[in-house]
Amino acid sequence: MVKTLARITAAGLVALAASTALAAPMSLKIAFVDPLSGGGASTGEAGLKTFQFMAEQLNAKNPDLKLEVTGYDNKLNPQESLVQLQKAIDSGARVVVQGNGSSVGAALIDFVGKYNDRNPGKEIIYLNYAAVDPALTNAKCNYWHFRFDANSDIKMAALTNYIKGKPEVKKVYLINQDYSHGQAVRAAARAMLKEKRPDIQIVGDEVAPLQKVNDFSPYIAKIKASGADAVITGNWAQDMALLLKAAGDAGLQANFYTYYGGGSGGPTAIKQANLPDRVFQISEGYANIDSKAGHDFETAFRAKTGQELTYPRVVNLMNILAKATLAAKSTDPKAIAKAMDAIHNDTLYGKDSFIRPDDHQIFQPIYISRFGPVDTTKVLDSENTGWGWTGSGEVSAQDTLLPTTCKMDRPS
């Protein structure tokens, strides 16, 4: 009898152990490599909080999955980014996420490609949430890189389609950051405005050092002297906020067509500059889109993190990463990449998005919004200014398609 009970107990323990093993969630370490100090710190911190919030949400929703996001400060430097990525890999990370600085993005694509060639079976994947130089999904494309933001050409195509219908825009000034993204924005603006609105006069076109300018007054003085009625800029982080602050100080009443006017500090600067409904942003989402799911998420996100959702695309990225991992039933980056290759997923606002397998560029609806006074009893404001983002235009995902020159080598 004793022996029988012992056999039953042992069998039960084996069954319990097997059950416990099966119940253990798949664990995936994600390295967030972006600026957490210096002029880009506020943008980097906002991104890190968004990724960690999404990891918590997905872990609670999917007991079979455990996502862990750790921040690594790259100081917005490509070489430092590679040092931090190697540390992350040594700590077990198999996924790297980054967005701030296309120069950093290019360095990471090159590193990840070479690392995977040297380490078959230990591959890593790079999920890019904001580095928008078109070259990254064209000449520099790589199978292990996926971009979840529209590249700067896609955004400019949508923006110039919007400006095409605005006859009041007659004189445009281009001011951008002096690196690959800024150069791409100015080149696309020149080419697309010439094609769609040849009557528009470009009265200025210059670049400023990336996150190095503390006073944009001299730049604003030149914009004011040019007689420009509109400014197009891809500036981000403090370069965006300080540009708007200087515009307010100088009393410049031009329209600003921006890529990142809604970044941290941007809304406060717009209000202080007294530019109601003069600053526009082209993006994949904003707080007051007519979507209950989007509104509910934004409200919960603000309550938990104390910040606004400036990266709706990170919600999409993390949902796609979880979806692909669960579909692959594996945390092997090779299996995840295969599952993501042509994946479709609904955005936060219930619209279809999809990754093009040719270049791993995501396509999703693009919105043009403007910032101004709102009724805060009905819609959400930004940075407690009493002003908020409201819609001016929407472009469907299918209408954002641009061709790619990518010639991708795929693993066997």
C-alpha cells in the first residue's frame, strides 16, 4: 500500500512538473536603445514608458507570454548605440527597439545584419519605431529590420497632398536638422511641392545642428524676414519646442507643418507662442480621433504613466510583436520575423495596418491634425494647456503606398 501511494505521489509530481513547464510563459527580453540623457532625453523617456506600459498590458492579457523591456541610454550617438546593444545582447535581449535618429538606425541595421551572419541560431531583430529616413527601407534595407512608422517620404507625400488644396500657402520656409532625416525631409518637400504646387515659392531652406541649438531666434528672424506664410520642419524633441518658442518670442504668425509638433514640450511651446490652429502634425494618430478604443487607451495610459501617448505606433508595434510571437509559438527571432513578414493588425483606432514583405515597411492610416483651443469637457487637451489636437485630414493606408528599391536577402 505504501509503495502504491509512493508511486502515485511520484507520478503526480511528474505530472505537476510537466504541467508547470507547459504553463511557464515564453519570455522575451526587449532592449530599448535610445537617448535617456541630453537633448533627446524627454523623447526617449516618453518612448520607454510607452514600451513598458505595453509590456505590462500584454503580459496581463497573455499568460503564455512575458515581455520585458529594459532601457539603454545611447546618448543619441550611433557608436554608443552599438556598445549598448552589445550589452543588451550579453544580457539575453533578442529584440532591439529604437527610433530616435536615423543615423543611429542605419548603424543598428548594419550591426544587426553582420551579427546575425556571424551568429546563426542566435539572431536578433531590430524593430524601428521612429527613425524615418527612407533609405532604411530602400538602399539600406535588411530582412532583420522592421519599421513601424511611415518614412519621411510617405509623410511628405500625405502632407503635400494636403497643402495642394490650401491656396493660402504661397511662400514656404524649410528648416530641418542637419542629419539624414532632416536632409530627407527637405529633399522630399522640394520635389513634391514642385510637382503638386509649382506656384509655391520656397523662400528659405536650411538645416541646424541636431539637438545642439539652444536659441532658434536667429533662424526665426530669417524666416520672418523671408515673408514665409508656412514653415515645414521635421525637427523633433527640444529642436521642435525651442523653434516654436522662438517663433512666439518674435511674434511670427506663420503656419507650421510639422512631423513632431506633438512631442514632449511641443504643445506647451505652441500655446506659449500663441499659435492657435497654426501648428499641424502629420502622424499615425492623436488623442482625439473618433475612436472609443483609442480614447479609453489614452485615458488609461495617462492615468498610469502621467504622460500623453505620443507614440500610437508603439502600441501597434508591441501588439504585432506579441501576435507574431504567439503565432510562432517561439521567442526565436527567426520565427518571429517570419511571422511578421506580411502581417496585418488593427491599429489602436481600429484601422488595418500591414507590413510590406518587400521592405518591411508598415503601412497604416496617416492623420493631419492641428493644435488649438478645445472644450476640455468633451475632448482631451495636451500638457494641461487647455489646447488639444483635432483632425484636419486622413489618408488611408492604401493611399500612402510608395514604391521601394529594396533588394532584400532572406535567410534560407
